[in-house]
Amino acid sequence: MELEINLEKNKTILCLSKDKKIIDQIEWEEKNNLSRTLLKMIDEMLKKHKLDQKEVSLSVKSAFPSGFTSNRIAQSIAKAFNWGNRQIK
């Protein structure tokens, strides 16, 4: 399964998919609080679908240049999440 963080101008979309088919998504308005909300939303999505972290890979799609804070926060969370998966397996 894949979990994608999609960063757009004023909103963030967390999309769960399998074999490129969308299963579920959560969308919320971005109010400069991504560092406080993103992990909570990822956890909610995993719990909702009864998934364990090691069953999912996380990626980021962003409409912003790589220097933007939101993009760097999302990239850092994705890297840590995927690194943790390699350590668990």
C-alpha cells in the first residue's frame, strides 16, 4: 500500500492507494501547522484501515519548491517513516 502526502496551495491531502487505485483520502486546510497535524492524520488513516506502519510506504507530492517549510516537513516525515519500515522488517 502507498500513502501519499499531496501538498497544494492551501490544503494538504493524504491519499491511501493500492496498485495505483485510491482507497481513501483525508483533506484538510493548511494553516501553517503541518508539523502538528500530519503525523496525527497518518495515524488516523492507518487505524481507520487497520494497517500497520510496515504495510505502507509514504511519499510526497508537492506543488511547492523543495525549499518551502511545508515541503521539508513532509519530506522529513516520509523519510523517517520509510526508514523506520526498513528497520522493522
